[in-house]
Amino acid sequence: MTDEQIKQKILLEKYSMQLSYVKDVDESLKTLHKIRHDFKNHLLIIDGYASKNEYDRQREYIQKLNDELGATKIYDTSNNLVSSILNTKNAVCEKHDVILNVNY
């Protein structure tokens, strides 16, 4: 393989990595938008219960949300980039019913 071919191969790999990164960022933004939308709806429901003095239903709803949040696996390492990659890949795995095992 010539030096020029090696340079071309490296450039193609770099470009592929950049495309993958852009795709991951796009997915993260879509997820953030969905979370924001869902959060606003949850607040409206909680406010609706409060305005009707339905405090027991309000507490039940909040407890249900807490339970759902507790079931969500979040990877938090000392390296933000590693955490981001793990959480992105975990979301893909969950979407396809694949179990991701991570030891850190």
C-alpha cells in the first residue's frame, strides 16, 4: 500500500467516525426534545391534580414517575465522553432489546 493510499484510508476512517458522531449527536438532540416534551406533559398532569385538590392521585403519579426513572440505567463514569458513548449505545441496545453489560 502506498503512502497516498494509507492517507486516503485514514481520511475515510476519520470521515466515517465524524459521520457517526454527528448521528449520535442528532439522536441525543431528538431524545432531549422528547424528554422535554414529556416533562412538560407530566407537569401539566401534576398541576391538574393539584388544582383539583387530588393530592393522593398527585403523589401516586409522582411515585410512578420515580419508579420509571429508577428503572432507567444511566452510566456515569469519571470521563464524560465515555459516559456519553455508553449511554448512547445503551439507548440503541434498549431500542433493539439487546442487553448491554458494562464493567467499570
